[in-house]
Amino acid sequence: MTDMELLTTALAIGAACGLTGVSGSVVPDLHAALRAAVHRRLNGDSYGARVLDGYESDPDLWRTRLLRVLAHEVEMDEEIRVAARAVLRAHRPTGCTTRLGHPVGGVRD
């Protein structure tokens, strides 16, 4: 899995868990830490922040824009890698479902 795949998968899992209101899971907390790390890398880019926030509410609509922002504005570092892997690991045993009720999972780092 490339760094970009790792990051986008972790953001997607976190967004899906957030949209379904999963409780009793650490995924939302770990996802918030990942988002905070990505926000810091955006260095005050308000467009990038809006795209990241928009992705949380409607991943399908904002996915392409998010990929562009991540590819051009976010330099992957160890903090982001560790945070993204933590989301994936936490999601494995608990899982969550998408807005359509389908499970999100099967991700390996």
C-alpha cells in the first residue's frame, strides 16, 4: 500500500464511521488525530481545509478534490503514517458500516 493509499483509506474509514455514528469505537478519536495532522500539513491552506472538512460530510462528492489536495499540498511524514495505520488497526476488530449499511473493511497496511 502506498502512502497515498494508506492516507486516503484511513480518511475514508474515519469518514464512514463518523457518518454512521459508530459508538464504542476508538476509530473516531484516531481519525480526529489523523485529520489534525493533515490540517497541520496544509499550512493554513483554507481551500485544502475546506476540502478535508467537506470530505467528512460527503466523501463521494469531495473525493477527487481531496486526492488533488493530498497529492499537491500534504507532505507525508511519520506522524501521518502512524496516525493512518492506527485508524486501520483500530478499525479491523470493530469495523463500521457505510451510509448504505455495507461493512467497511478488509484493509491491510
